[in-house]
Amino acid sequence: MTRFAGKRILITGAGSGIGREAARRLAAEGAELVLVGRRLDYLKDTLPEARHVALDHADERAVAGFSNLCPELDGMFLNAGHLIPGSVQGTSVEAFDEVMALNLRGPWLMAHYLGDRLRDGASVVLTGSNIGLRAIPESAAYSVAKAGVHMLAKVLALEWAPRRIRCNAIAPGPVHTAMVEARLRSGGDPEGDLARLGAVNPLKRLGTEAEVAALALHLLSDEAGWTTGAVIPVDGGAEAVY
Ligand SMILES: NC(=O)c1ccc[n+]([C@@H]2O[C@H](COP(=O)([O-])OP(=O)(O)OC[C@H]3O[C@@H](n4cnc5c(N)ncnc54)[C@H](OP(=O)(O)O)[C@@H]3O)[C@@H](O)[C@H]2O)c1
């Protein structure tokens, strides 16, 4: 397939996990890519031939500066984020601020400063989380931030509709990426916790980077031309379970 021939797409968090998988798939389908993350070497490992931008998406000066250099875009996959576990009372205010910066301020700043770089008819996809839809213990700040990401996608869908720019959020369940590995290692029973993560959805397994990236690519492509303002779970059916 060459759904993205002639399209320029920016991806945050492109140096690993879901973002790396999406980048490689988009390149295979003809996209020209702008890869964003804090670690330049990871971005180069994803796709040596892409444009690489070492940037903290929560740093306003950095994002504003980049917006002056950024070429016109046909799409953005605002995917970077990170989980810091904890309950409301068990999360320090500093950690709360950090989670908000990593997960909500980042995509907000990217949309704020790069909205003018989007061509009319572009598509934007934000990575939320299925735990921004369903409450679970010990992920309080992250869940609240991701719920904000879902609403940001809806608000942008409304604001950008006159330019025919679509904006959607995906809400993945657990995928065994670096982020989840860090969470597992912070507990006392990584293997047991991994098995439990996979057991909560009807399909009884974790998802893969490829399965999540496939949904992002669909939403970025013109074949999703009438889908905007949606928050779509990709979680083995977990969202369907009471
Ligand atoms: N894996 C899951 O189970 C799961 C489930 C639901 C949602 N998600 C979401 O999916 C997205 C991708 O995560 P992943 O699972 O693929 O984990 P990952 O492999 O850890 O990827 C996260 C990426 O985000 C980048 N990043 C983090 N903070 C950043 C910042 N301040 N500025 C720019 N880039 C930043 C990281 O690169 P640098 O460190 O080099 O900046 C990294 O490449 C995240 O938003 C995550 O919350 C994941």
C-alpha cells in the first residue's frame, strides 16, 4: 500500500515503541517523516533517512522555536507520553506536574504552535490510553492526563473542521513497550504483573505495537476522511467490559 505517498507526517515519541512502529510503517507506505523525541540516537535508529528533531514536547521555548523551522505537514501523530504510577494521595505534586507535562502539556503545545503548519485537509492523531477511559488503581495522574488528551482531540476536531483537518485519539490498552517494562520493573513481580495485564481484556493478551500503529495509520490516512473527534479504544475489548 502507498496511502501516504507525497505526505509529510510528524511523529512524537518516534524513537521507540508505538511511535517507532508507526514511523517505519508510514515510511514503508511512502510518507516523508519528521521524527520527534528527546533522544536523537533513538530517532536515527528508527529511520536513519528521516528528518530528526531532538525536542522535549513539554518545553514551550523548544516547541515554539521548532515551529519556525517546521515544514508544512499533512499529518501529526502526537504520541509521546510516559506513565508514572501512583494514587492521588501517593503521587507527589512534582510527579503530578511531570505527568501532566509529559502527557498533556506536550501535545497541547505541539497543537498550539504547529497548528499553522498543518495543510488544509491534514489529519492529527493523539495517543491517549484506555485508562483515560476506565479508572484503575495506581495510575491516577496518568489517567487524568490521558482523559485530557481525549478531550483535546475532540476540541481540536471542532476548531480545525473549517480547514477540513481531522483530529482523533486512540486509547490503547497494554503493549509491552519500554514504558510498560519500566512500570513492571518498579513492582515486585514483573512476570506476574505482565500476565495480569494481559488477562483483563476479553482477548486475554497484550496488544502489539503493530496493532496500535495500524489504527493510527488508518486515522492518518484519507480513507478515514469522515472520522473526526473520535476516541477509539484499541485494547482487546477491555473497554467493553463492565
Ligand atoms: N504501552 C502501553 O501499554 C500504552 C498503553 C496506552 C497508551 N500508551 C501511550 O502510548 C504512547 C507511546 O508509548 P510507548 O508505549 O510506545 O512507550 P515508549 O516506548 O516508552 O515510547 C514513548 C516515547 O515518547 C518519547 N517521549 C517521552 N517523553 C517525551 C517528551 N517530553 N518529549 C518528547 N518525546 C518524549 C520517548 O522518547 P525520548 O525519551 O527519547 O524522548 C519515547 O520514544 C505514550 O503516549 C503512552 O502513554 C502506551
